[in-house]
Amino acid sequence: MSDRPVFVIGCPRSGTTMLQLMLHSHPRIAVPPETRFLVPAYYRRRVFGDLRAASARKALAQWIATDKTTKFRELKIDKDAFIRESEEGPGSLGSVIGTAFRMYAERFGKARWGDKRPSYVKQVELLTRLFPDAQFVHLIRDGRDCVASLKEMPWYTLDSFHAVSTWAEAIDAGRKLRRTMPQDSYYELRYEDLTDDPHTEMKKLCQFLEEDFDQAMVSPREAAQVAVPVHKVWHSNTHGEVTRARVGSWATRLEDWEVALAETALGERLEANGYELSGAPSAAKEHLAALQKTMQKRKASRLRKGMRDRINRLREPSPVAAMLTSGQKALAGVPQQRAGSVEVPQKV
């Protein structure tokens, strides 16, 4: 049976919360609400020093559990127990982070954990540094529906040009992942197919995850009660049945100029993923120019962040990869425990 971590990725408003709940409904997989500490901990890793030292692991775990910028409390696991297990566990960044998710899975008596955050689609390299045996599930939705939904979110303060850029970046990232990642590590499915025939699509996904399909996965209402925070009112649809009600709703939610912009700028990407264009006229030159400017600024920002991270990698004080699952231990060269043997604690 697999114990590999599972990450749900995609453009924001592509249905990733629905898929999170469907996976959480599986008897062996637990996927919590967004916790917001994984990526910040990675970028802050030098602050805590050499994590092969128990005191450094304790400091990192205390930051994860108590800092106001994280959402550790959403896991509803014992803070002191997490700090203690991190202090006693393997000496790497991924091991401390993974301990939090493992303890969340243990809350439900489950063997595997997952994590969901749409922006992870552009951070897969980072995540595979932390969890080298991870599996990634990329949910793709019609870009016009994603743009329409993003515009309506109370937390989304950017304009339509940024929304169009966000979907394009997710699709482009997926293309690269499809080309470069092993087939057993990366999987794509469409929101429209998932909502049209959840039974078939979840069966195929379970095959990828090396898990038996469970009927509870196609009706995840109960999971929503524990895995979607009450304050996230924009996820209210997840408390009902899986539905196609919002498929194609962009036609009444986008303005004409936004449809023209999306189809002109995203047309090739839309058609490559099986979405038909409406035949809208070409976008106005000023709108295309504004979109190009937005895309260039976003790309420059990503390049700057990537450069900073490459420099930080040269000065890493300790191992990054987790050493918790069977695959992670094998990659790290940690001796596997034989059946019936007593495990000897590793020196860290």
C-alpha cells in the first residue's frame, strides 16, 4: 500500500477544493484545509539553522504551530505533541513539515496525507525537494470559468488581466510537468469530466494513486464538514453534491471584452485542453497590450524569486527532503525496518 504524499494543484477556482474533499473521503487519504505554512517554511529554512539538531527542529515546529501567519490551527492537532514529535524525528526540513500532515492523517486513522493549494502548480520543483516521492494531481478547468469565478471572490483584489494571466501560467506549468515528470508522479484531469462522471474519473485517479476506489469519494458532503473551514463562504458549493451547474457559466458572468480577451489570448491553450471557442471577435489592441504588460511583470517577479532561491540553495544549512515515508527513506539511504525487527533510532 502506498504512503506517498498527494498534492492537489491547479488554477485558483478550478475546483481544487471539491477534489480535495473527494480525496479526503477516501478511507486511506486525509487532505486538510489550506494551512499556509509549507512554502513560507521552505523560504525561511536558513533562519532555523541546521535541522539535524533537535533544538533547530523544535524552533521550526514552534514557528509553524504558533506564528500568526500560518494556519496550523486548521489541522486541529495537539501543538505540543507536534513540537515533540518534530524534535524527536528525522533531521530535515521536509520531515518537520511532513510530521504535521502525518499527524493530521492520524486524526482520522488514515495512512496517507495530502495537501491542496492551487498555487502549488507553479511550485512543484520546490515540493519535490521537500517530498521527493510526492504525487501531483492537476485539476484543469475552462479558463473562462476560472476568470469569471476569480472576479467574484472577496479575496481576489486583482483585475481581469491578472486573472487571465493566472490561468495561462497554470496551463503552461502543467505542460512542462507533463513533459518532464514521471508518469507515476503527475496526473491531469478536467473539472468538466470530473463533474460529468465523478465515478469514472475518481476510479481512474485511484488507479494512478495505487488505491482502491471507494464509493464515498463521489459524494464528499460529510468531508466538507471537517475539511472546509466555516469562514470560507466561497466554498459553500462543496457542502452539496458534485454538480455541473457552473460549467460554462462564464457566458453570463464575463463582459464581452473579457470573453474576447480570454479567447484571443488563451485560445490555443483552451482548444488544446478540449474547450471550444465561442467565436468572439478579437480583443481590442489596448486590452492585449495591458495583458502583455501584466504577464511580463508577473514573469519578472517569478524569475527574481527563482534566482533568490538558487542562491539560498548554495547556503542551505541542512537536508531539505523528508525522511518519513518508505520512498523518502529509500531515497535518503535510510535502512528499512524488516518485519519483526526493532527499529533503532537514527542519529540526527
